[in-house]
Amino acid sequence: MEAKNKQIIDVAIEMFSNKGFQQTTVQEIAEAAGVGKGTIYRFFESKEDLVSSLVEFAIDDVAGAIREAIRKLSDPVEKLRTIIATEVDYYDQHRNLAKFLVREVLGYRSTFEAHVKQIWAKRGTLVEEVIRDGVASGAFKTIDPQTAAASLEGMILATVIYWFMISDAYPRQRIRADIFTMVFDGVLTKNQ
């Protein structure tokens, strides 16, 4: 990715997460990025195209971080723990990007379905594969890998939405520990 393109993406993420898509102009993004408005249109056809590019960047970036984190792991349980930790940590380290994704993408009706399909293709299938391997090796109970992966990704996303939209705090270590407990131990006590 060209440095100027990355600079525009970084500024747009910050501005969209703080002001929102509708309230942010291309001119404001250009000024904050230190480029001319025409430069933005050299990389992106429209403000909507910029948003789509930001979503693609985010999906690729999160998926890349997950792939890198599990690349050398073979144990499905450790892979799943690492996926959860990496995703929770990623959103904490990229708060503006997470806020942008939640605020703009989930509410952007015209491309919502396409973005959800993109997220599933790049991240959901990765989690599904780890679960499928865990079931095959006997490390995980016999469950449908697609349903389990969708549930796990949904749990992480809903947790991120809650902490970023409802609360200003983001107790990352507690969130990771709670998700680990729910996924690996369940929520019932041994007596239940």
C-alpha cells in the first residue's frame, strides 16, 4: 500500500470514528491528511468507495494479525485461544478502527451484507477451520464448526460493541478471560 494511501486511510478512520461518515467531508479528510482533495479521488472514486476501502483494509488487517498469530501453532485449543486473544487485543489497539466499523459499517445498509460476507470469508472461515480441526482431533466436542465459528465471532463482536459503545472502559484482560471461560469451560458450575 502506497504511503499516501495509508495516510489517507488512517486519517479517514480517525475522522469517521470521531465525527461519523455523514458529518465528515472529503475536504476535511484531505486537509487533515495534508493532501489535496484531488489526491483522495486519485485513490478512491467517492466517499463511499473510501468507506468500502476502509472496511476491506480492516478485514484484511484483522485477518492478517490472526493468521500471523496462529501460523506456528498446531494445537487447535491453543489456536482458538490465540484467535480470541488476538482479536480482542486488536480491537483494543485499534479503537478508532473498531468504533468506525461498529458505527459506520453495521449501520451502512447499502453495503452491510457484502461486508458481512467479506468478514466471514476472511475471518469466519479461519475460525471454522480451527474448530473443524479441533473436532477431528478430539480436542473439541462434536459440534458444527460453522455454527460454532459464527457464535464465537458474534460473541467477540457483541462484546466489543458493548465496551466501546456503552462503556468507556475496555478491560481487555478481563474480557479475554471471560470469553476463554465461556468457550473452554462453559458458564455452568460443576454442580449444574
